[in-house]
Amino acid sequence: YKTCRDVNAVFHGHNNAIIMNAEKLGFPVTEREHEPGTIELAKEALKALDNKNLVVLKNHGFVSVGKTMKEAGELALATLKRSRESANFRG
């Protein structure tokens, strides 16, 4: 929150469709894996976000951000829909 002043909400989730299709759909993906809940993972996510609102955590999950939880959650749902449509994913 200190780094991204316009962010008031962070939505974190785990979904194979998003993880598997991230690069294909142009979503930023962290370069490295880190243990969940660590400062290193947070720094890696911030680096990958690069003024975007969604980042995929390599082999883990995703984080979407917004001004409100509704905004961050709706972005996650739209991303899930786009990911599933892209690959006809049924998982």
C-alpha cells in the first residue's frame, strides 16, 4: 500500500486457467518463485505489476489490485473469464 498509493484493496487467488494462460494473454508474471507470505514475494509481485492491476505469481496464483475490493475482485473475475475463453479451459 505504501508503494502503490492508489491501491486500497488486494485480491489474491489461485486458479489454473489464469496461471496457465497468463503469458499467452499478456498478463505480467513474476520472474522467480518465492515462499508465500514473504517480503521477497511481495517485492517480486510489485516489480512485475509495473503499473498494471494484475500480476500472476509464478506457479502459485495471482494478485489483482484496485481502489476497492469490488474493483479488484471484478478484475479477477474478468481475467478468469478471459483465461477460460482463451483456452476453452474446463478445470
